[in-house]
Amino acid sequence: MEINILNPSHMDELIELLSQSFLLPYKQVTWVNEKSIRNCIGIFEKNKLVSALVINPFEVYIRGKLFTLSGIGGVATLPEHRGKNYIHILLKEAIKISKDRGLIFSSLYPFSYEFYRLFGWELCGFQKRYRVKLRLIPKFKETEKVKKIPLTDWNYIKPVYEKYAKNFSGMIKRSDERWENNIFWTKDLTYLYVYEDIDLEGYVLYQVVKGSINKINVREIIALNTSAYKGLLRIFSRQSINIEEAEWIAEINDSLHLILPNPYIYCNIEPTFMLRIIELKKAIEGMSFVEDIKENIFVEIKDNYAEWNNGVFKLIVEDGKGFLEKENTSYWDISLSINTLFQIISGFISITQAFDLGLIEVNKKIILRLNKIFTTYPTFSCDYF
């Protein structure tokens, strides 16, 4: 058994591996190409690729600041080679490679939350999934400011996405290549509408899916305010003659139930992505803090797969900046796992919630001080990989 970074000569083997593991036709494994395969690592037995994953380099918004990110995907092992802990080996290697490449955080969409939690990734987001009968959407007057634009004009909507993305920990800063993949994943019955008042304030990208029940499958709906949301929703109901319902995902605090006259709609709350800290020191020192906070806190971090994050650190916060210094001491004010630390850093949970859930050990006298350092913050992501 040996581990190697893949290259274009392994493309056919990787496509076969992914096709069999995820039960996909070859033609649907579209992301594998000569460029992307160089971000993949694999395990070989007798020169045959038997297990692999991809380390996608991205940038991610955390509390409004951009950080480098390794997006883990394509995690697969051939059926006849499962049970050999190959994914364990690859995940450990992926953490080391991510550090070597200067990637500060890591994200993935898990097949098992329990499994990836063992390696330091932790749940950091929920989303709402709506299925709405189009007849329940009223005739909002805001639709007068909605217009259809060609898919080729996708550059026009980028500023709206960027404004929205900065409001959530977990949103990806998209490259042009990723935008094109999102927009042109399929052109069949795919439409792009924008809401524009004085400025561009929202857009919706959706596909019509024909079947026993014709439905609108919303690939993405982004609205910077309620007026834009109403205007875009009305586009759906105008198609109620031959389309019955629309389905889309939204961030957990989305206000659809308060917008519709009848709030009794299908809404499922779903856990989504997991995140991990790769480089704790760089993460803390890249963040912004409240200007008037001045604190020195000793933090014990437990990270079984990244020894550089493991131990007792002194967290210094002053002048809106954070600093982290490793200490040779057994004293600490708060002790927690790398998993829980990211939930707190991202804003997904508060120090008080972490304490109530039994996720941290802490001197109760400093809980309020810690809550001021790490306030809660919305989390969401609408990019899958």
C-alpha cells in the first residue's frame, strides 16, 4: 500500500472509482480533469488506485473575513477494499497536506457526521428546505422589478452573491470557473432572473423539472432584502398553470414563513456542512474582534490529528486583533476539543451553549468574558463539493 498525489495518468482509474462508489454513470463524473486531479490523493495496491479523496482549494468567509480552505470531497474506496481504514489514512494525510499548502480551515459534506467528527471536523450549519405549492405565493407587486437575463450574463449577479456571502460563516468566495460550473451545470430549462430597484438586490437561478408533478428546482435564490425576495417568489407563482411546486434551500433564519399569508408549508430543517481548523494560530490571528475588548485567556485545545494545534495556548485579544502563543503549562481557563472550538469560532454556538451541552470545561467566572470575545454569528453554505 502506498499514498500518492494523483496526476492525469490516473484519470480513468479515478472516474471508475468514483462511478462505482457513488453509483454514477461515467458521464456524470464531470469534475475530473487534468487540472482538478492534481488536487487528489489516493491509495494504491499493486499499482491500482483503490481509494481516493480530493482537496479542493477555496476561500471561505468566516465572520466576514476571508480565509483559505481545503474542501474535502470525492471520498471513496472500491467495495472490495473497504474495511482497511484507507479513508482514515487519507484524512490524516489530507490534514497534513492542507497545512503544507497554507490552507487554514477545512470543510466537507459528510456521509456520516459521527465518522468525520473523529478526525476533528464538526457540524457548523443547518439549512431549511422548502417545498411550496405555487398557488400559495401571492401576487406580490415587487415582481414589477424582476426581469429575466441570459445565463451568459452571470457576471452581473456576482456582486449580490458577495454581499450576501459575507454575512455568513461558511460561504465560499467563488472563482469564475466555479460560477460557470454552477450556472451551466445544465442549460436544459434553466433560467436566471434578477430583482433590480435602484441597485441589483437579488437573483434566482432555477430549472424546471418535468415529471408526474412538474416542479421548479431552485439552484440558488439570493435576496438582499424582503422586497427582492417577494419579487423573485412571484416569478414562481406566475407559472402555476403548468407547474405545481417549487423546492429550494435557505439559511436557517430565512423569513419565508413571515412573508407568505399562509405559513403552513413544507419546511425541513437539515444539518449541512462540517468544518475543521487546520492552522489554529493563523485562524485566530486572521480574525477581527471587538475593538474595546482586552483579554488574556489560557485555552487548552485537544486535537488528535494536528499536533501543532494541540496543547495550552494563551489567547490575547486587544485592539480588535487576536494573538495565540503556545505555553509550557498545565494551567488553563477553558479546555475543549478542536471540534467544539471551531463551532465557537465560526459563531455556530456560544460559549454558554457549549458549556450547557457539556462540550467544554471552563471556569464559570469567565464565561461572560468569553461570550464577548466569541459572539454568535450566522452560518450557511450553498456550495457543495
